[in-house]
Amino acid sequence: MTHDIAVVPGDGIGQEVTPAALEVLEALDIDFLFREAAAGDAVKAETGEALPQETYDLVASSDATLFGAAGETAADVILPLREAVDSFVNVRPARAYPGVDAVRPETDLVFLRENTEGVYSGHETRLSDDLSTLTRVVTDSASRRLAEFACEFVDDRGLDEFAVVHKANVMRETDGRFRDAVVDVADAGGVETQEVLMDAFATHVCLDPTQFDVVVCPNLAGDVLSDLAAGLVGGLGLLPSANVGPDRALFEPVHGTAPDIAGQGVANPAAAILSAAMLLEYLGHEDEGAAVQEAVEDVLEEGPRTGDLGGDASTDEVTAAVIDRL
Amino acid sequence: MTHDIAVVPGDGIGQEVTPAALEVLEALDIDFLFREAAAGDAVKAETGEALPQETYDLVASSDATLFGAAGETAADVILPLREAVDSFVNVRPARAYPGVDAVRPETDLVFLRENTEGVYSGHETRLSDDLSTLTRVVTDSASRRLAEFACEFVDDRGLDEFAVVHKANVMRETDGRFRDAVVDVADAGGVETQEVLMDAFATHVCLDPTQFDVVVCPNLAGDVLSDLAAGLVGGLGLLPSANVGPDRALFEPVHGTAPDIAGQGVANPAAAILSAAMLLEYLGHEDEGAAVQEAVEDVLEEGPRTGDLGGDASTDEVTAAVIDRL
Ligand SMILES: CC(C)[C@H](C(=O)O)[C@@H](O)C(=O)O
Ligand SMILES: CC(C)[C@H](C(=O)O)[C@@H](O)C(=O)O
């Protein structure tokens, strides 16, 4: 069976780390058909559109997508692309690696971020010269779907609980609904839940990240708290992510376009390659996914390393070292 | 001139650290008239109301309030009390102290948190069995008032810039309005602004907190990011805060009721005493405020220390040590 993969490198270092991830996938004995499409600042400058319709359509019809990064237009690109794969959950592992300088080297978390609603549903209104509003949306259905995914996710990992982050002491109706729906599904599935207020989570994860494993969050909380965890493990350069939908998924490094180093061939491809490892697991190639992940871990520990990790290796050298270990 | 001070110890360790802060104020040569009032879980259990009207009225008519902590009813108590002093800004310094184990010992930040709107304005609706919404509110007037305060605040400290946190790439209309209003006021006042996305701030403050000094935030962002900074400096036990309004203000430690240690006389009074120092500064007693703050810093460095900081001193011993140094 051939897997149809859309490849959307985007802008900046997206153009460097996405090919690196592709090289790794091509080194495996798996049938892929890669189709590349454009999105981001560069194509907007050319055509006026950050996300051409054919890119959207390609992503919406492929088995999976490898995305790189987009610049100023990031929100115009990534939010519709998450919709294109009907992604209801953004899976964001945040793990510290041996050999990488981290504020909290014991960090090993996975955020399961609600990926469709909250403040992201985007209904904003300019009511007067003084006043604007945004309608934050929470549904039972989206919260339950996320919780069902979370139950399977912890079960697959041999765990029996997850944390639920919310701010239901203030957002009683909306985050109350989110919390109740998630806890209800977990209860029914025999999974324990640990409730944590969003602000308290921010304190506690700094003080001791080992208190948490899998963390289920509303959309914006997942955005901010996973970036916080990125800070604890030593930067965004290492975090992969998966936007999972019922029939397809989109994989992206959590980092941006890094304009300061773009075009020099020195970007760290680790997050993009780890995203490719998540793609492999998603497509049922668990062994290959695990092998790629281990290869990246070995390279992070032993080098070669890119500049962000204190080394002076190029993207190509790191990529070659990963492939070497497969 | 006598200062009328409302004292609302609340629940749990609020009942221990608030008297400690009072003792310190009483040790100074300043005329205070303290009036105590009840709020929180205990008074709710007794009377059915977490915030009795006479407490609200006392706070709304005093020059300043010292608040302790409230338990389950925290939101029912503190949100109306912030309104009682018409507080438009929550000032939250987060500083690491010599002698206190911190993930990031170089942290020295002050958050200026918008204190009236955002998701806290509280318009929530249950639209159907599946769907709830919350109306997030942002006004130019509140954003500009915060920014004017921020300009004076940095100016008083001999600084010429502040950071503005927002998520205007997603909340374009509401956080766009917030950002534009804040930047506009700063520009007019000759103050530089550094724009930082809320998620990026969470990463960057972990990687290097010295990048930031004064951080101006929407309400929820200020809530979460100041708690994150609390994690970086070693816990909530050290963070004071001031809810400032045009004519009065309310001072509170950022920590909660700590039910695990409440009633044992071992709570760390540092955050409450530092909040009293902010009250002194607010009332124009800058020298005394600075003296109290230095005394707390000395005690944090040299001991005695409470259990949260690895010591075994009581609340009373720490308080006595602070007073000793005045
Ligand atoms: C670019 C932006 C819209 C996006 C988000 O807020 O989800 C990014 O921060 C992320 O986390 O992938
Ligand atoms: C108790 C709660 C309502 C409050 C808030 O969200 O503002 C608290 O977290 C704080 O930061 O003072």
C-alpha cells in the first residue's frame, strides 16, 4: 500500500527541515507518494494568498501531511490546515533529551490539546469604537471526542490516568462543561483524572514536571502550556506535534520559521524528523517510528549538533547521522 | 493622617499569614486603623455567603485592604473584591531571592495584569445541551488605562520600555485592540514596547527570564504567566500582589489557602509581608515599604526559614525575624 503524503515546507527553515524529514522517510523501506504544495509568506507575496486552494485540497485528501513552518501568515495557514484534516486533537510531546541542556531535564509530558474550538473558533465582533468581543466556544461533543482519544492514548501507553487542565473557577459554564465532559468520559472508561487549574499547572510543571504524564487541555491552554514545557526542555527546536483527525493527520514541528538562521542550512531538523516519526506511528509503522525516534535521540546525545544546541553541524550532517543510525 | 485598612484574612493559611503581615505594619511608626472582616469558605459555611455585604462595603470604603486567601470560594471572593476597589491593574512582581532554590535564580519580573475584562468579564451562556459560550471583552479604555499605568510604572523605575503580551495572531480583533491601544499609549509617552505572543513568552521566559522586566498582559495571560514565573522563582509562597484602583487598592499574596499545612502555624508569611510592603509604598510610605522588603529578603537569605523553603521555623519565628531587622 502506498501512503499519499502531502508535503508543505512553508517558509524559512521549514524549507530546510522538511526536506530533512523527507530524506529520513525515504531511507525507510515503505511506499510513500510525496506531493509538495506551497503555503506561507512567500506564496502570499507571489499570489496574494497564504494558503492556495490546491494546497488545502491536497492536504484534505492525503493520508497525512508533513508541514514545516509559516512566517507572518502562520495563523492563516495552520489553522485552516488543521481544519482540512478535521483535526480534533493536537498531540504535543515535550521531552527532555540526554545531552540537551534543559531547565528541567526530567520533563516527559504529552499534551493533548483540543484543536477546534475555545478562543480559536474565531467569532470576533467590533461592537463599538471602544469595545470588541470574542465568543469562546466549548461543546460537549468536541470535549468528549478529545477525552475518548485521551483514554485510548493513555491505555496504549500502559497508563491509567491523565491530567485535565481548565480554568472552570472563572469560566464556569464553558470550562466547567469541558471539565465535566472530559471527566465523565474518563470515568466511564475507567481512567483516573487529575484536575489542575491552568494557572496552577504553570507553577507546578516548573516546580516538578514529573507530577504529570498526559495532559488534556482546552485549545489556548494547550498552546501556551506546551510552549512552556518547550521552555523547560530547552527550546522549541525539539518539539514535534501531530494534528490528528478521524481519517487523516498533519505533522509539524512546534517551532517557527527562525528567520535569523533561515537559508543557511544550519537549522535543527530534530523536531521535523520527530514529527515524521509520529507520522510513521500514525500510519501503522510503529517499529519504524520508534527507530527514527531512537536515532534522533542518539544523535541528540552523541552529536553531531546544530548551533541551537551548542554545536556547529549543518542540517544535512545531522540528518545524515540520523539516517546512519537506522 | 490615619490610614483605614480593611483586613480580610479569609481561609486556611490566610488566617496565619495575614496577622503576620499586620504585626509587621504595627511595628512601624505609622497611624493605621485596622478593621477586620470575614470572607471565604468558613463564612459561607456559616452564613451561606462567601462574601458578606459588609465585607464588600468595608473594602470599597477603606484606603487599602490586606487580603489573605480563600478556599473553594476564591473566585466568589476575590473577583468581586477586585471590583470593590475598582482595580484596573494587578501588579505582580516575581523575583527570585538569594538563598531560595529557584529554577531560574535570575528572574526579576513585574507583571501588570489587566484586572477587569478578558475572559473574566463573565458573560457565559448555555446555548444548548451541547454548546456553551463565553464572551471575551476587550475595550480600548481599559487597555489604555493599563498602558498609562505601565508608562508611569516603568518611568518610576528608571526604565524606558515594557513587554506587551498578547495572542493577536489568533484573537485579531480583541487582542489586536489590546495590543494597538497599549502600544499607542506607550508611543505617545515615549516608552518602547516589545511585543511577545503569549505562547512564545512562556517558552522564552523559561529559557531566559532576563529578557524581560515589566510585562503588560491581558487578564488571563497575566494570571497564567505570573504563576509560571512563580514556578521559576521557586513557588507561590514568595509572590505578593497589588490590585490597584484609582482611589484604593487591595493587597494579597498570590498563594492560596494551603489546606495541607493550615492551622499548624508553619506557613511562610513572606508573600503576605511583601504584600504589606507594597501597601506601604502605595500609601506613600516608600521608605518603610523598602525597609520591610529588605528585611524579608534578608530573612529569606539568612533564615529562619519555613518548611516550604527547607527550614523548620514557624510563621511567628519568621515574622519576628523580619520585625527584628526593621
Ligand atoms: C501560529 C499559531 C496560530 C499557532 C497556534 O496558536 O495554534 C501556534 O502557536 C501553534 O501552537 O501551533
Ligand atoms: C482565584 C482566581 C479567581 C484568581 C484569578 O484567576 O485571578 C487567582 O488565580 C489569582 O490569580 O489571583
